[in-house]
Amino acid sequence: MASEIVYIEVRKHDLIFHCENETYYSRGVLKDLEDELKGLSFAKCSNCYLINLHYVDSLVGDQVLLPHQSLPISRAKKQEFKERFLKSIS
């Protein structure tokens, strides 16, 4: 279920689904998942990560703080990600 996904990471063509209690692996393209999850609370903070905004605790500098994890925000994605995050909490 998409609501249990904290974030999705891509390494080469491997997709890593980091969920609340487990991690799953699959082959694929992050862009395809981004299209499938459009309209849900997911946003890219870089070309490697697609984050469920419901799990974001805060943004500090160039980092997205999640429970037990911190992920980098790329300069190119920072403004859009920040806007999506602020919209999700309002």
C-alpha cells in the first residue's frame, strides 16, 4: 500500500521501497513510479529519491528529515520540494 512507503530510492535500475517496517526491492524506473503515484503525497527531493510527504518531519538546510533517516535535497529540486511539503502540511 502506498501509504506505508516512507520513500523510494533508485540505484541504477533497482528500486528500493523503504516502508515503515520493511524494505522491498524491485527493478524499474523511478520516473514511472512518480507518474503512477501522481496525485498522492509523493515528491522528489533529488533524482534518486521519491518521498512520501506524510513522513517528512522537517526540512533543515539541504536535508529532508524523516523518522530515523535524513536525505539530501538537490539544489534543482529544493524549491519545488519545499512548496509541495508546505502545501501538504497546510
